[in-house]
Amino acid sequence: MTITPDPAQDLRPTSDERVIGRASVAGGPGDRHRTVRPAPRRSRDARLIAALFLGPALLMLLVLVCYPIVYTVWLSFRSGDGTRFVGWDNYATMLTSSNTRRAILNNLIWVVVAPTVVTVVGLIFAVLTERLRRASALKAILFMPMAISFLAAGVTFRLVYDEDPNRGVVNAAAVTVHDVFVDPSRYHGMDVRDNREVVSVADGFETRGPVASGQVIQLPLVGLPPNRIPADAVAASPPPAGPGLQGVVWLDFTRGGSGQPGVIDSAEVGLPQMTVEALAAGGEVVATTHTDVAGRFAFPELTGGPYVVRLPADNFAEPFNGITWLGPSLITPAVIGAYIWIWAGFAMVLVSAGLAALPREALEAARMDGASEWQTFRHVTVPLVRPVLIVVMVTLTINVLKIFDLVYVLAPEASQSHATVVALEMYRVSFGGGLDYGLGSALAVLLFALVLPAMLFNIRRLKGDR
């Protein structure tokens, strides 16, 4: 007997074909039962690979970050040597210390001034360099200070802020500008020769008593180095006879010591352009004149008298030698200036990247509508680049809260207490001689509490950008 196969049975898929069919049409429209689930073995392998990669990083995070934070908080409740529990005493000492209050105030000044100025300067540099043909070279020069460590920058700015104008660049410029508007004194540091007729008074010199008209007044001075003798000075000589008051001011010094004190010798020179005043009996200045190249002066109109003749203090005022930038009053602004010089290039690079991503259509539309360059910059460029400016501000805020090395290197020992910040105060208390690790740990916790809000703001902003 012959068995004929059923055609319907031949068209049924085998078990293997059904599996393949489900896999090939899985996820098709209207099919809810054809989803291929990953094998449990593959899921376990993925978790194992993730653990192998994240494990070392997690271990380093625990050892290098989490453990030091916990240990520092624990140590802040211990005594200076860590042997006994003192509770909140370290925090009470920290908050009542004048040094800590000054450090917090300085940190506040840093947070308000430094990030704002650096961001503004970086924005200006970025906008200006965008229009230059050699913008890349200029940006590289402006960014170059970032390659210098804070230690090297501190040593460099020690020289920049040097009080001596012959070494300090800032004071050299300040003295040059000052001397353009105010003539420096040529006779600073001079003194009067031992003379019964002339006395020192109020940084100047005057006759010991009143003098009558017709009398020749001799005012001998000493203490002028040869390199500061005026080029137009000639040999001193007494004035010619004439009416009124007359006299001579000269350098009463002869090289080799052969001259006679109080007497005009042939090798001694007069002091030109010296201001001379005549005072009445009540101390009122009634006449003023200047000496000639031979040091002579005269008041021909003063025929009465008696009068007191005075060389005022303006003749002997010390010249302007610059500003004490690293002194207690200016040390914090000086250090902030060095910080701005270092970080302005960093802000410029980030802002330049933001400017490069701006839609040019918006800028061109503003210009087509008649907006000026300033209006375009203020109402179009700045709003569009605001996210980048916020990134720069937050980054710099976190950075200045932790500022330490630049202040430590740049501020002299005499001014360091006036420039102190929380990080520097933590170092000084813990390792700078105090060796109080409990109080130092409390300051470290304070610094962490100051930095934490800025970090959380930055994290929240980054999550919002996703």
C-alpha cells in the first residue's frame, strides 16, 4: 500500500523554523508575543565587565576621596594631637579667631572680584581677537601664563611688585607717569652745615632769627651726592650789593676736605632753582624767589624788616619711589592682579569656543536691523554666550575658594597674615608651626562647606543641560 503525504502537514514549520520565524519578525506591527529576551548569561557577563572596569576607579574614589573626607571630619572633633575628643571646641575656636574671620573676608573678596574680572577680561579678549588676522598667535600668547605654575608666577610677581623702581616693573611705570606731571626734588636728603645762623625746621631750613635788609644771608648745605649736582650749577659766589634782602645757597663741600666750613671756597658750587621764602614777624610768607645758577637770591622789594629767610620743605622732599604693593594694605589686590594675569587666557579660550558656536544669522540680522556693534554685543552676543560665561564663573569660583599657593608664595612674611585665606590658614595652623591638626581639620571642613554649594550648582546645571 502506498502512503501519500498530506500537503497540509508538509507546510507546517518545524520547531527550529518557528524559533527563527519569531526572531525574524520580532517587534513587527501587532505582534506582542515575538520579543527576543537576552539570555541571562549575557546579562551576568555585562555586569561582570562593568564591575571590572569600575571597581578600580571606585576603590580609588573611596581611598583617596571618601576616606580622607570622613577622617578629616572625625579629626576635627579631636584635640590638636588627635589623642582625645574635644567636641565642637575646634569649631568654636575657629569661628572666634580673628585670623579665621580675616581669611573668610579675604575669600569673600576673592569670590566677588576675581571670577568676575577674569570672565570680563576673557570675554573682551575673545571678542577682540576674533576680529584679528593673527588671532591664533595672540591667543597662544595670552594663554601662555596658564603653562606657568603658581609657584613660578608668585616668584615672578615678587619682582614685578618690587618696591624699588629699578627692579619692579609696576613701580617703574608708576614713577615714570608720576614724574611726567610732578617734577622730582633735586635736593632730597640734604642737611644744613653746622652753623649758628641756620637751623632745621619742619623738614626745611631757615635763619635762626630775623635778619635786616642789606645783610647778605649765607645758607650752607651738605649731603648732596656728586651724581645729583645739577648740570647747570656753577661756582658759588655772594650776590652783588643791592637793596633789600640778599643771600646765597651753596653746597658747602670740597673734595679732599681742603675747604673751610661755612665759607664759600672756589671749588664749591651754588644750588640753582632752590625755592627761598621771606617771612614776616608773624610767620606769614611775604615774598618768594628762586636761586640762580650760582645759588644767589635777592628780595629787592623788602627794604624794611626784619624778616626770616626760609628754604621750605618742598626743596628737600623725597622723590616718589612707587607704591608698596606687597604691604598690608594692598597685598590682597596685588595677589588678585597676579591671578587675573594667569587665568585671563583660560577664560578667553572657553569664551572663544562659545563665540565660535554662535549662529551667525542672529548677529547678521542684528546688524541688518541697524544695531551698532555695542548693541549687538550687549543684546545678542552676551545672551547667547551666557552659558559659557556661567561655566567660567563657576569654575573660577571653585578655584578661588581653594586658592593657596599663589598667596603663600607672593605675600611676604610680614603681610601674609593680611592676605590669608581659608586654605592658607588651614596650612599655617596645621603645618606652619601650630601643629594643631584638630583646628586645621575644622578649617578644612569649613573650606569644604564653602566649596560644596558651587560644586552642587555646577552638577545641577550639567544635569539640566542634558
